[in-house]
Amino acid sequence: MERLAFTMKLFPGQVEEYKRRHDAIWPALKYLLKDSGVKDYSIFLDEASLTLFGVMKVEDSAVLGPLRDHPVMREWWEYMKDIMETNADASPVQVSLVEVFYLG
């Protein structure tokens, strides 16, 4: 099992909308992530900087690459791009973090 962490960034004034959309996450997206081996996925918010911190466990990080092209993932990104920083393809601007400590 691999643990991955990353940051993303919300636009000002979009915290409640981000929470609302994730409270109503699409069943198809939830199934896609779980079926791809994503486990124990959390997103935290630093309210002062609007930085989102995501952490997840995956059985094999190689399975995440193909998710980029899955229609459900692409549709979710389009749905979210108006409230957060995104790349030209609507994927969230995501910065991978390097683990420097773990107390297991």
C-alpha cells in the first residue's frame, strides 16, 4: 500500500461550494476511485491560504495515471474548474508532496 499526499488551491470565496460538491460526490466517481484501489482518501483545508491538502492510500500508484482519461474523472474536473486552480485540461493544479516523516 502506498500513501500519497498533494496540495491543490481553491479560489477565494469557494470553500463552502467545494464542501457542498464533495458532500454530494457522484456515486460513479466514488466507485471509480475505489475500484482503482484508492483507499482512505481525505482532503483537508488550510483556511488562511485556501490550500487543500489531500492524502490517500493506493494499492498501486500506477493505476492513477489512466484515471486522467476516464470520462467520469474528466467530467468531475470540468465541474470543479470554476472553484479551484486548474490546468488547461481542467485537471486540478496539484503539487505532489514528499514524505519526510511517518509514525506508523
